[in-house]
Amino acid sequence: MALLRPMAAEGLQRRWRWAGAGLALAGLLLAGASIGRAQGAAGVEEYRIKAVFVLNFVHFVQWPPRAEPASAAPLVIGVLGSDPEAPYLEEAVRGESFGTHPLVVQRYRRIEDVDGCQILFIGRSEAGDLRRVLAGLKDRSILTVGDDDRFSERGGMIALVTANKKIRLKINVGAAQAADLRIDARLLRPAQIVSTEAG
């Protein structure tokens, strides 16, 4: 049985203790995660909610066997570039696990350093170089996530887009399939499905 199978009841029913409001990802997706009072362009609350999304993606994505961590090895969420969300991800994963795999965050300065992660959050600091970053991940089964509005249209897999104080998903299914990843229909249903733009 492949690791990270999205049908696992444990994954669907689990609520992250860390997420102050205790909302399950399914509830966040159906309603669109609301962000409370503004705290700057991207406030603490927004970063925390996005961290919950990223962490919960492990329940809705299936990696091929070659990309699975060894039996009790960590499941790695990478962060590429300097991004203010990294500390919130690190706080979120503390003490968390998925099955036998502890969740850990690994920071990377350059795409050439990325190794052994299952999810890679690509910060806005890398947006100007996104084409080269994604080319550096070609033929690797790594779920790419970002929060730039055009991230998915530019070839990333999942974009966390903030609009009208709500966080919505844009998913590029073709990009995920090209990396041999399967995204559960329950994640796709409330998302906006997009394709990679030509050029």
C-alpha cells in the first residue's frame, strides 16, 4: 500500500492541534479560509492558515513509491528562498507526524540544494526565477506550492491565493501529473483548476 494514500480515514478526520481555530482542511476548502482583521499586506493569521493548508496537503496527495521516505524517515516540507511563512511552518510541524513519519521543515537557499523533500513551498522571493526553479525540479515527484497569484499558471502545482480576505486554491493538475503525483478529488473539487500558460 502506497504511503500518503489520500483515502486514509485518519487523514480526513484529523484536526491540527496547532491551528488555533482547530479547523479541518476540508472545512477550510469548502468555505474558503477567511482571514480576520488585516495585519499588514500578509499578516500573521494569513501565514498560519497557509501553513495549515500546506501541512494538510499530505492527506490529499499520493506520491509514487520512489518518492516516499523510508519507513520511519521524516516527511520533509521544504521552503525555497527567504519567505516569511517558513517560521510558521516550522512552528506548525513541531511534534506532528503522518503515520510513522515525523514532519519536518527544511530550508533551502538555492534550487540546486533541494533534496529529499516531498513538498516544496516556493517563496515569493523566487517568483522572478520561477521558470528556472521549476526546471530544476523536472522529473522529480515533489509537490510544488506557492502563494504568488500566477504560480499555478506558470507551472507550479498548488497556489494559495488570497482574495477578498479568503484563501482559495488554484491547482495545475497537469503539472502534478507530469511529476507522477495524484491529487485527491476532494482537494480538486473546491479549487480552481488551471493549466500552464504557453511561453
